[in-house]
Amino acid sequence: MNELLKTQWATDVPATDPRFVIAVMTRIEQRRFAREVAMTAALTALAAALLWWLVPVATTTWNDIAPYAGNAAILLSLMGVTIALPQFFPARN
């Protein structure tokens, strides 16, 4: 019996088993995917509930500020161009 154990301990065992590693990684990824799907579904439901709650308030607010929306759009466009346009050109020395 001792000789059998000695030979088993002395044999060269591969460092890793590729099939085992792939199986473990597959299980980990499946759990991670399920967790991400659950988190995305929960956040989507929360966002839908928040929108359902806020749309009536936003509608009445929009009706109050709608006459000024064109001016605000022009202002935001000019601000965006002024701030973003220099970012597209590299700095020159």
C-alpha cells in the first residue's frame, strides 16, 4: 500500500485542468450574467415607476415654460458649441 501511495504522489500531475477551468469560469460568468440581468431589470422597473410618478409634474411644468423653450435651445446650442468646439482641435504651441 505504501508503494502505491508513493507512486501516486511521485507522478507528475498537470498544473491545471483546462476543462475544469473552463467549467468553473462558465459557472462564474453565468452567475454574473444572471446578477447583471436582475440588476438591469430592477433598475428599469425603478426608472419606469419614477417616470410614471414624475410625468404629470413635468407636463405641467413644460406647459408653463414651453414659450421659452426655443430660446433655451438656442442658448444651450451656443454654449455647447463654445465649450465643445475647442476640444476637437489639438492644442498648438
